Amino acid sequence: MPVARSQKQSGASKNKADLFQLFISSYILKQIPMSHYVQNNLIAGEQVEYETTYHWVIFFSLRALFTLFIAPMIDLYTDEFAITNKRVVIKTGLISRKTIELNLSKIESVNVDQTIMGRIFGFGSITIIGIGGTREAFVNIRKPLEFRKKFQELC
């Protein structure tokens, strides 16, 4: 009997972790509408094919702790990562805005870097390399492999 109880307890703790991740990803992230930069700057005949944002792991950092979780919430709300049928559009920043808009034909590669924790929890860094040597890296992106896969499908 004690073995069965310990198995139930470990299963219960695993279920609690799964429920926590489900709560974070499905409730909190979906309650925060993304900014509308990408939608407002689409050109004729262009449509969004894939859109992502930061992973919930951004809330577990010193930066989040020191800013009382306001800085990661602002990042989550204002930063956009999108692939359209014609280009890749990335917008970061609230007050000072940084945008990167590269035509799909002008992108040499999209590299993905993931740590062990990133592979387990589904986050990583993407680096977009343009033809002219432009190199832009973005960290803690949710589902970076899907981002790269969608880019490769459209090229």
C-alpha cells in the first residue's frame, strides 16, 4: 500500500505542475491581447501565417522580480513575432520601438537555440540571418521550432 500512495502522490504533483503550465499558457497568455502592429501594417495581399510571443518563463527572472513582474507583462503585451506569406515581422518595445521586417526571399536562415530546460518547456532563442549579414536574435520565444518550420514552409 505505501508504494501505491507514493505513486499517487508523485502523480498528483506531476498533475499539479501540468495544471500550472496549462493555467499559465491557456489563461494568462490568452487574456493578454497582442499588440496590433502587424495587423495594422500588412500590405496588399498579405496575411499572417504564424504568430507567437514570449514563453511564460520570462516571469521567472531577476528582471521580473525587481520590476514586480511588470516588465515581462509589458514585453508579453507589446512585443510581436509574426510570419506572413511575404515577410517576417518582429516588433519589440513599448516606448522606443524596434521593428524588423524582412522579406522571406531576403532571409538566409532562421536558427533555433534551445537549452535542456527550453526543450522540456517549449521555449528557445531564434536568430534571423538576412542576406546582407543582418543578424537579429530573440530569446525566450514560445515554440521556436514551429516558428522556423513555418518559415521553411513558406520559402
